[in-house]
Amino acid sequence: MHGDRLLLGPGPSTPYPEALEALTRPVLGHLDPEYLGVIGEISDRLRAVFRTANELTLPVSGTGSAGMEACLASLVEPGETVVVGVNGYFGERLCEVAHRGGARVVRVEAPWGTALDPADLLAAQRANPHAALLAVVAAETSTGVRNDVAPLGPELARTDTLLLVDAVTALGGTPLEVDAWQIDACYSASQKCLGAPPGLAPVTLGPRAVERMRARTTPIRSFYLDLGLLHEYFLTSPPKYHHTASSTLAYSLHAGLGRLLEEGVEQVWARHARIGTMLQEALPELGFSLVAAEGVRLPQLTAAVLPGGLDDGVARKRLLAEFGIEVGGGLGDFAGRAWRIGLMGHAATERSVVTLLGAVRELLAS
Amino acid sequence: MHGDRLLLGPGPSTPYPEALEALTRPVLGHLDPEYLGVIGEISDRLRAVFRTANELTLPVSGTGSAGMEACLASLVEPGETVVVGVNGYFGERLCEVAHRGGARVVRVEAPWGTALDPADLLAAQRANPHAALLAVVAAETSTGVRNDVAPLGPELARTDTLLLVDAVTALGGTPLEVDAWQIDACYSASQKCLGAPPGLAPVTLGPRAVERMRARTTPIRSFYLDLGLLHEYFLTSPPKYHHTASSTLAYSLHAGLGRLLEEGVEQVWARHARIGTMLQEALPELGFSLVAAEGVRLPQLTAAVLPGGLDDGVARKRLLAEFGIEVGGGLGDFAGRAWRIGLMGHAATERSVVTLLGAVRELLAS
């Protein structure tokens, strides 16, 4: 027996039917012209969703964390300084990955549940003008907070510091404009608002980032996550073999992106906004309190502190066992007392909201 | 239209039907108890195939190259020495990954098409007694050569040098005994003799390797491929979140391993031996000459120089377009003049051999 889940946690979200169906197609070799054609189409579709013309736009063979590490490993050399915005778990992860990679990390903090102040980030860059990169999580999956990254690019474009944006939960869920916002590097994940299963990490690098990578004086420490080699494999003709990428996951992401673009990027953003608001208006009536401050709430990911009557462990177990619904537990200070509810991609529907609310009402009543 | 391929290249191979079917199961969250139960079963199944009792046995979320990098990054500290056997492309890759990771690399070479001499490898270790690790590819996918790794473990067990074996093409195809041969660390890939699609890299670490990882004085440079963190996520209760692993790929590997174990590990080795021999006896009759020297030929991967009448590019294109058959091109000195033919997992059948030979006869005739 295989459980059938409504996935309303922080990701994976329940994929689009098209994305699941695509998994059953015959496996193709990693150098098959037909497969590489699909990679080309995925790159085109990713450009449309990232809102960029960047040539180096491709799916890394790994999860969002692999995308994060690919960007940091490829763009930062050991000993260089990196400014990181930290107001949640994934800001911390950026620090951890950068630190392991040999970078000097300058933290710019804000309390969990609040947004980073772009002025603070820019001030930290001015205090560290030679910083290689400034990294911010656009949608902090641990708290449901939206960090405003739009003001950063135009300022950093006048410096030697690149702007790296974590769009793991943001991409395809809330407005993100890689080119218009002058974002130099951006990564995401297949299993959230893009509506495909996990396993691929879309990455895009702009001209300044590509130039930075080319001008390195030390080799990229990771072979597997070297974005230069991935570029030569996926987007260069003839392709230069690098690793045995999975056509299965590629076809699925291709289908998820197709479904998204058929609906329209702005229409998808509007749907996420509408569905998230529907949930966020209802939760307080059931006794939940929202973690993210008003005005900076993500619609696609809601962190909410449980009402007194609900025990986290018991309630999530019942939700899964009795209703087949997954929500995520809290992270950090919110572990054991908050939930993280994702309404992403195919799961961002009215039906998801009424299903979850109905199940929670049952839990509260018994 | 989606091409339907008989995959007879160096991998991916055509997966077992059970492994394809498993892809369609509903996606589960990466912390779902049902998913983690399946990971536990995958670990058990991998132990049976690796022939080990090693507790740290798990699927890394990446391809075989990610498994390689996970082992080297987790077990070697910058500045340490690594002895690497090099008689093909993947021995070179071991050098490359180790070098990027900051290791001092000592190469022990043999010509492509011949096997490494275990005595040479052990002599290099004696000359570098503080080497952290000695790494060898058991089945060199670039040439179809089997390197004899069995004599290495007992000797290295008396030293401080760990034995790392690349079993990407070997595992489930030819005899490999992690415990009996005293192999400290070993990695493979899902898409070759295990009969699942690409995307996961089985890894197993023995007690000496785990101890080495624990005793490190520097952090593992990679977060994504840190085998200590992966152990805490996959095999520790409660699981410590690390990344969003793909239940889709896990179910597929689980099914492929199930099919393999149903047949029996030794029976699968015997099947690969029988089918590979069938091909290798027939190829010379068609004018091919085998790259690997007699006595060290892998049955699951045959590299063969083309007869005069066949142009590599044209013939492989026709094979794919007219017959829907993929074989691999040559690597290194063999690029443009040899093929690499895989008969692995579900594709290791009499039917694959007669199909390929029939198609090649057609190509030679026209």
C-alpha cells in the first residue's frame, strides 16, 4: 500500500498531473539528442519563469540545496567575503554553505518572522565593498516571510558585489524579476511552486556572474556542482559529457513548467496570492496566529503558531494518518509550536484550503 | 512524440518495468514516515547488493559522480594525500575531484584497455604511508576493464589508508564484496546494473571510514554531499532534515533493487557474465576488436573498436534513428573509433544482444 497525500507542507507539493504523467515516459540517455532538446526547452521555459534572458539557465541535478551550493561554489573563491541576510533557517543555511566553502561570512540579521531591511544589507555591503556576493532568501520557507530583494540589484550593480537570490520557494509563486531587478544569480527547486517532483534545481546566472566564474583564479572546489561544466554539458553544442542526468526528472519539470506557462506567470502569481490570503484569513478564526508580520507574508508558505488545543506532534500525525494531509513542522524557535503550510503549484487551490481547514476543525473538535 | 529506446550504452540502461512503474506512485514528503521507511528498506537492499553489514548505507541525491564526490569530500581533508589508480576516464575523474577538493594526488597508471596491477597500487601506498585513501574504479566504464580490487583491502587494513572503490558500473553486474574484501567506502549509481533511472548514488561506508569522518579537524567543504549529515537525515531517528529528497526516485530504486534481489545477487552476476560473453564472442565476427585485454573484460560493459566499414557518427545516428538503439561513443583515445556497449540490469538479455547484432549487420550491409 502506498499512501496518497495532499502535500501542503513546505515542499514537495502535490505535482501537476502532467508532471507525474511525464515520469512514465521511456528513459533516454543523457546525451540523446532528444533529451538535450528537452533540456533546451526547459531552459527556455525557465527563462520565462525567472523573467530573464540569461543564457546560462539550466536545471542542476540535485535539490534546492544543491542549487544553493552550486551558486556559492561557482561564484565565490576561498577567502572572499560574502554578505548574507539571515532572518530564518535558509539564511542560516546560506551562511553554513558559504562558510564550508571557505568564505568569510558577514551576517545581516533580522528576527525570525520579520523581513530583512534592504538598507541594512546595502550598508553591510558598503562596509565590505570587496564582498564577492550578497545573498538573500526571497521567500524564507522557515517563517513565511517575503524579503524585498528588488531594491538591491540596482545598487549592487554599481559595485563589484554580485546579488545572489534564493528563490527556492519564491519562483513561480510570488513576483520575481531576475533581469528587471538586476539579480546576478538565482536558484530554485522543482518541487515547490513549479509543480514537479523534487530532484532538480533550476539555476540562472547573469553576465556579471558568468564573467566572475570565468575570472576565477582557483578551481571550483566541486566538480559535480561546477556551473561552468554544467553549462558545457547542457547548453553547448556538441555537449561535453559531465554526469548522467536524469531524463525522467527533466521530462517532469518540463511538463510542470509547461502547465505553469500555459496558465501564465502573472496569473500563477495571482492564484497563489488569492489562495494564500484565503488561508491566512481563516487561520486566526481557528486560533492560529501567523508568524510573519503583516505586509511581508508570503501567500505560498504560511507559518502559523498552533492554538492551545492542538499538540503539534499528535495533530500532524493525525492529519497524515486520518486525512492523508501533510503540513510541515516549525523550524528553530518555532519547532513544536508552529506549522508551515504550503499552498504551492498544483496544491494552490481553494480545494486545498477547505480540505485543510475542514480537517483542522475535526482535530480541534476531538 | 517521445522516442522509445533500447538503452545499450554505458548507462542509463533500460530500467526494469517495476522501476518505471514505481515512478507513478504519489509523491511523498521528504520527512513522511512512509518515505523514511522506504529509505530504510533501500538501505537494507543496498546492504544485500553491496554485500555489507555497514550501517551507513544510503542513496545520495545525485548521480554516480555525486557519490564519488560525497566520498572524497567526506573522507579526505585538504592537504592530505590520495593514491588513485588511473587506467581510464573515471580514474581521471577521481583525480580531478580529489584535486579540486584540495588533496595531493598520487597517480598509479596503466594503459587504457589494461587493468591496474594491485601490486603497483600497494607500492604507491607504501611510498605514501600517510595517504588518507586509495581509490580505484572496479569497473572502468570507459574501456570495459575490470580492475582487481579484492587484494587491496586486507593490505590497506593494516595501514591508515582507506580503500575507496568506485562501483558505479560494477554493482549488481560483477562480483563485489564490500565486507569480505575489506572495502572501506564504496559508491555506485542507480541507472546501470541496478536497473533504475538515474538520479541516486548508493554509498556505503565501513567503520574505519565513519571513524575517519568523525575525526576530521576541518568541516566537510560540501554541505549537500556531507555523508555525516545524510546519515543523520536518512538513518537516524528522529530524522534530522537536510534536503528535500525525492520519494519518486527512491521508490524506483527500491523497486529495481527488489527485482534484483528476487533474482538473487549471484544469479544476476551470472546473467551479466553469460550475456556479456555472448556479445563479446559475436563482435569480432563482425569485425569489431575488443578494447579490454582478455581476462579483464567486464561482461556488463564492452568497449569495441569499430570495423573499417563503420563510421562512428553516422552509425550511431542510424542506430538511434532507424532502430531506436543507443550505444555509447568512445572516450579519450577511443573517441570516434570505438563504441561502449552496456548490457546492464534489465537490458542484460539475449534479446538485447540479438537485437543489437541484427541492427549492426544491417548497418554493415548498407
